[in-house]
Amino acid sequence: MPLRVRARGLSSTPSVNRTAVMGTVACQEVYGISGEATAEAVNQELRRLDALWSPFRPGNIVDAIRNAAGTVPVSVDDDTFEILSMARILGIRSHGTFDITADPVIRLWRDAARAKKSPPVEQIEKMCNLVDIADLRIGTDRKVFLPRAGQGIDLGAIGKGYAADRTRVIYESAGIRHAVITIGGNVLVMSTRPDGAQWRIGIQDPRLPRNELFGYIEAENCSIVTSGDYERFFEYSGADGNLQRFHHIIDPRTGRPADTGVCGVTVMAASSSLADALATAAFILGIEKGMELCDSFEDIHTLFIDKKGLVHPSSGMRERFRRIANE
Ligand code: ADP
Ligand code: MG
């Protein structure tokens, strides 16, 4: 059956565009005659935000804020002001589980991963003491300040969501109605599919190799973000010589990779930044408290997959999630 084409000039085959950015791959499917050019414009925006917020670009704004910690406030651009303001509120609402000031601890674990051994306990404690979202001062003059030397910010758990929200604005202003973009675990869908059906967003089975789907979520015009311990992790050999594994979501309360029996959390929301931050917070909080946090926001649907492979959907998610039997 041919696709039902809704607008004149709307091509039924999308422009498909893939690019490596933000430490992952961004993949777009954009419908419409300006699809290809718009996808390129989106890539440029993703690269711009990556340059601003990457933890690996000396001299960018994140680096400047870290270097000025304990000394002087730093003037920031509009995007940085916006993401920091949002991250601060969400950090406080998530009881500091999603906490962009976890930067010193995150760096410690990143270095540990490179050295292939876990960080010394005293170092974990020292770095943990520098983490406190309430310390982050954001003035109405767009000046940002961290009061103690050694403090820093890491936008890894919200930056891709912010980028997806910016993408939506670019699609809208280019007149694109139907599109989907995936940036790592962040998915944004515009409207429905061109044939009017809901998009289907695959949820990977955390225990199976990449691309083996556990189920899918039917959705339109929203963002769906997954945080999991299986996407990015470090391996190192432990004191006993056995291979150990730690993943990249750090619980700021312990200074260690979060371990609450959750394998993956998927959050569906209108705002991708919100979904991204909540997915990270919910992963750290675990099923019960994580669900409570997500439910305290309006129109958020959540799905947890626990380490036994059991699915825990919120009531709204139950209507949208379809399981695929792999057995
Ligand atoms: P992914 O980056 O795989 O999409 P997340 O959105 O959960 O997953 O973000 C994890 C990244 O966020 C880490 O790589 C690190 O840079 C940063 N991070 C880790 N723990 C926290 C935390 N508790 N709060 C805020 N950011 C964190
Ligand atoms: Mg996140």
C-alpha cells in the first residue's frame, strides 16, 4: 500500500543522515523536499553544542567554568544559561541524583577507566565533597559561579536532550513535519510517520547484543530517552585479576556507579532535556523512587527494566509499550 502523502511536495522516502557527534552517533530520517539540507543544518547545530559542552575541549565554556571555580563568575551564552538553569532545578528536584556538579567524581571514574583500576576510596570521598547542585550560582546577569576550587559541571546527562530539543526547533522552522532523530539513547519524533501511523521506538534488550529489541513504544511528537548500564561502560581487571565492569552513571551520594537493580530506564516526555535528566535520575533512584520522581511531573511516561529482565511501566507507558517475545 502506498504511503499516504499528506502535504504537496512531501516525499515519501526520507533523507537519512548519520554523523558522529557528542561521543555517539546522531541518525536522522527527515521527510520532505528540504530534508537533506535540514538534516545538515541539524548536524551543524549538534557540532556547535558539542564544542560548547564537551568535557574534552579545553577552552570551552564548561572548561572555563571549572577553571574559574572558587575565583570568578563566568559570563555564559544563551544556550549554556538555559541548560544550566534547567539542570539546576532538575538537580534539586531529583534530590541531587541527577547532578551536573558531579563532574569531579565523573572525571575520577573516567581516569580510573583509562588506568583500568577503580579509584582510591579517599579520592572518591574527596571528589564527592565537591558535588552539590545547590552551590551552582546562576545570576540574572548570565554569570555562573562555582564557589570552590576543584568544582565543575558535566552536561553528559542532559546535553543530548537539549540538542534534541534544538533539533525540533530547526525542523519546525524549516517546515519539516515528519522526522525522527536518534542521538545515542535520545530519540525525538516529530508528529506521526508520514502515513499517519505512530512511530515505533525500539527498546533494546539490555541482556542481548545491540539491536535485539525487547519491545517498542508507540509515540508521536515527543521524545523518548533511555539511560542504561549497558550502553557505555568501562572494563578493568580487579585486584583478584578478574574482569570488572563499571558503567558511566554515577550516584553522587556514594560517588560510585549507581547500583539499584535497574538495567535501563526509558522516559517519554514532550521535552527531551527533561526526559534525559529524568532518565538519569530515575536510573540512580531505582524503580520505586524513580517512578515517584517521574510521576511528580505532568505527562511523563516511564519504563524500567530491572536486572532480572522484568519490565515496570508507569500506567501511561503500559498503553504505549509493546513487548516483543524473543524466546
Ligand atoms: P548517556 O550519556 O549514555 O545517554 P545519561 O544521560 O544517563 O546516559 O548520562 C550519563 C553521562 O552523564 C555520563 O557519561 C556523565 O558524563 C554524566 N553523569 C554521570 N552521572 C551523572 C549524574 N549523577 N548526574 C549528572 N550527570 C551524570
Ligand atoms: Mg540522561
